[in-house]
Amino acid sequence: MIKTMDNERGMALVLALIVMFLMSLLGTMLIANSTSETKGAMNYRMKQDSFYAAERAIEYARTDVNVYGAIGSGSVNIPLAGVSLASGATDAAGTVTYLSSGNPPRGSGIDATEFQANFYAVNAAGTGPANSRTETETSVARIIPRN
């Protein structure tokens, strides 16, 4: 003879506790995921701020003619005295180094018999909030008349 239990009292309470535990676990996981996503987005934003600061230094080096007048055949730190590249919580600095001179870059449309190019390397470092830092490097060709 098989005995069956007809007493199901308390089963609803056990089931409700299991469902509550699973919902609490799910909620905790969602909060943890949300927190890590927020921190990731904040880190990305700080890195972008430092990158834009470094780009600001490179743009400054490309466009300020005083930089190339001060170099000669060596290097110079940027920004030059009296110029600030700071903006908000970001700042930038770097160096411009003379590399060589030669014919203008191919495809530039510049007549190589009348003009030459001086080639420079521009290294810039941008700093942002929470000590975020980005370093960038580019090259610049300044076209000048041949002597």
C-alpha cells in the first residue's frame, strides 16, 4: 500500500520564499552589472577627455608658426612659453622634433623644383580627470621655398 500525503499546508510559503530568493538574486546581479557599466562609461569618458587634450596639442603644433621658427634642426617643447593648452580638467604638452628635409610628399601637388619639405615628428601627451593619460604621435611636413 502506498501512502500519499494529503497535507500541503506550508507549501505556498516555501514556494514564495524560493521565488523571493531568486528575485533577490536577480536584482543583485542587475545592480552589479549596472554599476560596472557605469564605471566603464566613466573610464571611457576620462580617456576621451585626455585623448582630445593630446589632439589639441597636436593641432597647436601643426598651426603655430612660432613652433617651427624656434626648432632649427633640434626639438622644442610645446606649448611655447605664454601659451596654455589647459581646458577644464585636461591639459596637454609634448615635443616637436625636426627629422629631415627633402622633396614634398607625393600627391601634395607641390612643385619639387621650387619647394622642399621639412619633416617633423610631433609627440603629445594629454592628461585628463583621475590621472587619465593618452599619448599620440604624428608627423608634419612644412612646405618651404627652396633656397
